[in-house]
Amino acid sequence: MSEIAKLKPECIWRNFHALTQIPRPSGHLEKVQKFLLDFAQSVGVEAFKDKGNNIIMRKPATEGMENRKTILLQAHMDMVPQKAPESKHNFETDPIEAYVDEEGWVRAKGTTLGADDGMGVAAIMAIMEAKDLQHGSVEGLITADEETGMYGANDLPEGELKADILMNLDSETWGKFVIGSAGGIDVTATLKYKEVETDKEDSALKVTLKGLKGGHSGLEIHEGRANANKLMVRFVREAIEECDARLASWNGGNMRNAIPFQAEVVLTMPKENIDAVKDLVAEWKEDFNDEFKTIENNIEFFAEEVKAPATEVPIEIQDNLIDAIYACHNGVMRMIPVYPDVVETSSNLAIINIGNGEADIKILARSSREDMKDYITKTLESCFNMAGMKVETGGSYGGWDPNPNSEILNLLKKIYKEQIGEDSIVQVDHAGLECSVILGKYPNMDVVSMGPTLRSPHTTSERCQVSTIAPFWNLLKQALLEVPVK
């Protein structure tokens, strides 16, 4: 048996370990959907897949609890597929290799762990299979493709759910109850162009930037972590201006909601300028490590000689793209005035792909205010419009307005104080949660979000603190026992 499955409480860790064995990257959920439906059948609870590709489970009230309000436990089934550059992991076929480190955290070998939100799913499974708990009617909603646009929540049918209370299990700090979150929108800028032939006398360098921490573009955007695309553009612009370099291709980042931790460009240049560009790489490596010495651990930046590509980006298109990437807003725009420690509005220059006659730039903008979400969106649109790019938006979802007088919040605060002996934290998060989308379809639900402690989701450093799982489970069980009457 895996060491993960032996951890306590066994009901959570056994189910989480089982999830790690099922490939479930966003966009490839057939295997995990079947796994969840088979699980529900094996433990004797109703379950089905809705038209949004979500899995819904239902468990009736235990004897004497029929008069209690129905609780909906909600998590998402997909995980962010990030891996170390040297990893051979295939997220569509391979299980996650999880282990417990010396400091009491569960991690994965060379990949994201999937505790975001596998821990929430495992908790729902534990409730559904339990024979020794007292509770009212319980629904489980395990949504599809949360990480790539909350598609499952957006396609959730109205009228399907019966619950009075929604407990989202996708928060990432134990002892903190979230009662509000930011909205978000996808911004995509594209351009098609006709490539030009590379000068036959030119040479080429592949320049790689890696080793950055990356991170969650909501939870960690305020930490000032380096964005690989924003660092790379500084070097590329100087190489073009000082060394007659030309851009052939650019590939940076791979997930819209993850701060990009690596980028790679191919530049062409006159043969006599190769050493000058290599020197420039060395200078920028020193500058980047100095700028981020208290934030990033080991920024790697190096150049390798490669065969010159047959074509490259035309000069005018190249210059416009570089200007737009340089000018593009990235990071925190504003904090919430009444919650000055919480980010209100931000953007993440997440993905850049340039080459083969196409430029594709993907950004995720977030804000807890609709007017500021519109402002940051138009800021980004304006930037890329000036470069002649086509700008489209999609996947928009609203923020979740906090309700500090929530009945379920006050119950959880009471139980936490009784069990832990200290007050919990109540706050609004900048990370997007599906609560706002579900509330749009079920506006009368009383909503709160909670979870065990996770750190560095969306990166290969993702980890779950083992010591927070037992108290999280104890609180969840007691909340089901004390759920208010209808």
C-alpha cells in the first residue's frame, strides 16, 4: 500500500491516493468521470454526469436528520498539468507519484500534485462512503474543467441541485473561511503574418529562461514572482536593438492561470554578433538574479547555438509584438481599498506562442469589481490593438460578494473555535472560485469556502500539509452534524 494511503485520516488519504492514480488534466476528464461514477455505485449513492460534464452525487439524510437543510459539498475534478523540464510524465496516461517529505508535506515527483482540488474531491468521497456519520441530505458537485475556465460550473443546469447551503472545498489555507472572491476574464490576442526568409548568412541561438517559481496567478500574484515572458521581452528587445537580432519564434508559459516559469525564444543574427548576444544573455542573467534575489531561488538563463530556421518574423510585425509584450500590464493593478491586504485587480501575461506565421498571446485578468475588471480588460485590449492584433475575450465570470452574516459561516466559526481553541480567519480571496458562478444559478444558497493548507498550486512545488487534514475532516463532520433545520 502507498505511504500516502496510510496517512490519517485514512478515509481522506485513501481516496486522494486513488485520485492520484487517475489521469485528470483539464480537458481530459473521461477517466476521472468514470472513476467517480464507479466509486458512487460501489458505495451505494446516486450519481450521474450532467450536461456540463460535472458529476453530481446524492446521499439521503441519516435517520432523525431528515429535517435539516441540505448541504452541497463542491470541488473540481481537474488538475493543472505542470511538470519539471526534465520530467517525462504524461498527464493523460501516467499516475501522479506522490510522497511525504521530511517536513510533513505531501508533494509529487516532478509534477503538480493535484491536491488542488483533489483534496476537496477526496473529502466528498469520504462523506459519500461513510456509514458512521450523522447528517441531513448531502449533495456532492464535482465540476469539470475549473482550471481552464470554470466550464463545468458555467454549464451547470439550473434546477438540478436541491441544496440550501454550498460548502466549496477549494480554499487553500486551513483556519481561513472565504466569503468572497474575484471575478475573471480570458483575454486572447492573435495575429497572422507572412514569414520572411532568414538571411542565408545568419546564425541562430535558442535562448532559454527557466527555474522560476511560477505559481497561482490569483493566490500568489501579489508576491512579486518573476514572469518568464516579461523577463524575456527585456532581453529580446535589447538583442534586437543592440545586436541586429531577429525573432524567429517564442514559446513561454502553458497555463492561463499559472504565472509562467519558463520561456524560450529562437533569434537569428549576423554570425559576427553571436558572441555579443551570448554576452547579453550573461548580463541579463546576473541582472535578473539580482532583481529577484529575495523572491526567486535560481533563475537559469542561457543560449545555445542551433541551426538557423528558414524563416523569421518580419521586422515591422516583430517590433510591434515586442512593444506590445513589453507594454502589457502584468501583476497587481490595485488592492481592495477596504481590505488593503487583498488584491482587487490583476493580470497575468500567461502564454506567448509566436512562430509559423501566427502570434497567440493569452492573459487572465481578475478583479473583485466588475468596473475594474472592465478597465483592466480594456487596458489589455488597447495595448494589443495598437500592435494590430485581434483581441477577443471569453470565459468571463463575476465576483462573489461577501456575506459576513452567513448562517453557515457563523456555524463554522463556532465549531472551529470549539475544536481548535482560537478564532478562525474570515476573508475575501483574489483567486477565482466557482461559488460566484453557482450562485448565479442558485442565488438563494448560503455559501462559504474552506479547505486544508496547500501551497504553490499550479507549480511543481505544489504541496499539501498533512497536519491540516485531520482538523479539516473533523470540522466538516461536525458541520454536517450541526447543520441547521430547514
